Amino acid sequence: MLLAVKLLISAGLIVLATELAKRSTLAGGIILSLPLTSVIALCWVWLESKSSQKVSDLSMSTLWMVIPSLVFFPTLALLLRAKAGFVLALPVSCLGTAAVYWVFMKVFAHVL
């Protein structure tokens, strides 16, 4: 039952963002930029474990991983503006972001 609730809420946020983006890319961007997914995940971890330490650890890991994830958005936008096409720009942006995650984790392994 909890899994179904988690799926419905999580999917509902994606639907909300995409429907808003049809009317206003700014409104869709606001929903997507909010840490709603993180808040929901933190709540699920707390509800299932009642562990403040797990929530704290997840929160700090999320903070550190936001930094390399910021590569994705400008890369995608720049590739699309350069007429690379969505089918090429999306995977290139994902791979570029994955590469930055890997480097980030190697460089900052002692902090993470």
C-alpha cells in the first residue's frame, strides 16, 4: 500500500510539472527546481526507518550531488540552441553530467 502511495505522489509531481510547462515554462521550471523529490524521499526514509541519522546523511549527500547535477541544464540548453536536436542533446547532456558526477566523486571522495 505504501509503495502505491509513493508511486502516485511521485508520478503526480511529474505530471503536474509537465502540465504546467505546457502553459508556462517558467511555472514548470519552478516546480522542477523545487526540491520536492528530495523532500518526498526524505519523508519516505523517515517514515520507513524513523532514523534522523539516515535522513541527515541523505540530506547531505543530496546537497553534495546537486553541484555536479547543475552541468546538465546548461549543457542541454546550449546543445538545443545549437540545433543538435533533442534526441542527441538529451543523452549527451546525461553522459556529460554522469562524467562530472564521476570526477566529483573521485575528487571529493574524502568528504562524501
